Amino acid sequence: MQLLYHDENGRITQSQSGAMSPDDLDDLRARGFLFVVEPDGVSMTDNYVVDGHLVPRPVAPIAISRTEIPADKRSKVKIAGLPDPCVVEIDGEPVTVVGGLIELTSDMPATYWVVFDSFPFMPWSAEITAT
């Protein structure tokens, strides 16, 4: 048996394995703990809790047009399918995306790291190189 503790949003925060009696579980509930009981081996990172049930975290339908562009300030990388609105990080800097699409250009050769990590969606990232 595995207890998966979660927050109010369903994010699994902790796991505990081992036998627990019904009284132990009732005590945890009485003390305000939020948890679900699952078989051992359930992934804490690939799942979350909705209405007391463990479900897979959704995967945003993110599509990237390409990962290499010339550093000419005209060529674009298009990242579509992002939740609307959301925040992505480009080299650690947050960028708000509205409409589910972001277009990136560069005027100097560099490598950029784009990260989308917005719960409950599964994280997504890409490396973009401007040459």
C-alpha cells in the first residue's frame, strides 16, 4: 500500500509505503491530511489527484516548428499548443504567452533553453540554437 499525500490542487507532495490500518487512515483524515491510497509503485510525477482519484497528468499538445534558426532576427521558431494563458521560461526568464503561441527570433548566435512547467500539465522543454 502506498499513501500519496497531495495539496488542494492535486499535486502529489509526498509518498508513504507500508501497511496502514483503517484507524490510522481515519486519524490522518481527521488531522486534515489529503491523500489517496494506491498500490506500491505509482508514479508521483506522472499523476495527480482529481476528486479523490489518481489520474494521469495531461500533456499539452505543444508543437515546435524547428530547433535551429539563423541568427538574422527574421527567422522564427514557433511554439504552438501552449495552454492559454501560460508562462514559459526562456533561459530562466519568465515570458507570459497569450493565445497558445510564441514566436522566437534571435539576432545573435546563441543556444536558448525554453521550459514550460505549469501544473497539472507535464513539463516540456526544448533547446533552440541560433547560428
